[in-house]
Amino acid sequence: GVPTLLRVTPSVLKQHRHRDDAWTAINGKVYNLTPYLPFHPGGEKELMRVAGRDGTKLFLLTHSWVNVDFMLDGSMVGFLVPEPSS
Ligand code: HEM
């Protein structure tokens, strides 16, 4: 079926910062990076720098021409949303 897209806060994103469970947010969309790690032309180490956090700036700095939407659409987890205010 159609997978459910999650609303991911920065603190939840931060929990997914490990090689076998690595998420990042790019342009407001959250992706699971783990399946792509072995295939990244820039290497796993570089890609892991954005694990668990908003990777938009670093991604745009390194290769703004790469279409992340197209590449990682299949591993989209959801959307980055603000922390709920208490
Ligand atoms: C190269 C994808 C994140 C560093 C590439 C290339 C793709 C790609 C497709 C080849 C581009 C080309 O040859 O024109 C992605 C995706 C990312 C991501 C989908 C995130 C979801 C990052 C991050 C960094 C990084 C966060 C650095 C901190 C590099 C470097 C290269 C590269 C250095 C050049 C490798 C080389 O040609 O020797 N990446 N990347 N990437 N990426 Fe990434």
C-alpha cells in the first residue's frame, strides 16, 4: 500500500543518526539515507555528516545540481516539522 508519511521533529530526527538508521532532512523532506550509503559517490563518511539533522545547507553547498527528490523519493520518511511548543 501507500506508506504513511511522518511528521518528524528535529529531536526525533536526531535519534536517527546511526549508520544502520540514518535519516536526514533536505528542503523540508525527511529521507532514510541508510539504503543509499554504500552508493553515494562522495562516500559514506561525507553522507553521514548530515545524519540526524537538517542537511539542506551542506547538501546545497556540495552539489546543488543533484536532484535529491528524484533520487531518494523511494526512501522518503516524511516532513520536517517544528518542535511542538510547550
Ligand atoms: C557526489 C548524492 C549528501 C559530498 C554526489 C553525487 C551524487 C550525490 C548523486 C554525484 C554528483 C556528480 O557527480 O555530479 C547525494 C545525496 C545526498 C548527498 C542524494 C544526500 C541525501 C552529501 C553530503 C556531502 C556530500 C552531505 C558532504 C558533506 C559529496 C562529494 C561528492 C558527492 C564530496 C563528490 C564525489 C566525487 O565526485 O569524488 N553526491 N549526496 N554529499 N557528494 Fe553527495
